[in-house]
Amino acid sequence: LAAGDNFSGWSKNEEFAVPGRDPYPTRATAEGWLAEDCLYVLREEGRIAATMGTPLWQPESYDRADWRTIAKPGEFMVVHTVAVHPDFLRRGYAARLMEFSINEARRAGLKSVRLDVCDINKPAIGVYEKVGFQLVAQYNLFGLEPPYHLYRLYEYIL
């Protein structure tokens, strides 16, 4: 993350940490999604090119949003931590992961797919909107300081 632009506000270690935010994502993050059977990776050239987690629950901080679908946990999917390795950028992998999540949610009979994205992460916002996600809310999701304080919440209705 330190080598390039940090649009996500994620921090790999304390040296590059966003003020007020613990390092994220961590190995424990991935292990949790693996345990929930909702960790996905996209492989290319024998390497992990991209990844995401898709739990069927949302953080409490999502509760303030005026979601377009009324759904209980287990009736929607939340996409977290869409990450593309720098060697594989600009190949459409983030869009492929989003399309996969939509198709999986539809196959499972869910009502929608939800996600959040840091307001300064214009590349990701472009992908989500191009795929068809609709903006639902924008607010300080995690109580952070600028510039990583505003987050957009999006929903794709199935």
C-alpha cells in the first residue's frame, strides 16, 4: 500500500496507518471470511490477482443507511475488501469480482448486494457504479479523520 496511492484508507502496518484506524485488512480478516466460507480469490498466471470477502451480515455502522431493500441478515450479501494486486491492475478484475458477487447472491436467492467504499477511492467507485450499484448513503462510517472519513454505501438490488 505504501508504494502507490492509498485510495482505500487501508493500512498494512502502523507506519502507514490511517489516524484512528487499526491496520486493515489483516490475516485475521481473511481467516474469518475463510471460516465463514465467503473468501474468494481470482487467480491469474498462477498467482492471486484479486480477492474479496462476502459475508451475509453488515457492520453496525451500516444501520444508519436508508437501504432500498428491507432485508434481515442472511437476506443480503456485503462485499468487503475488494483488492487487486498491483501487478494485475486495469485488467477488469474488480468488475469481474463484483459481477461474481451479484451472480452468487442471485443464485442464493438474496435480495441485494451491499458495500462501502472510501469517498476518495474514485477508481473503485467507478467500477461499482459501472457494474450497476446505486448510491444509498454517504457519511463518516468509522469515525475517522479526513481524508479517510467519508464513506459511500452502495446497493445492487437483485
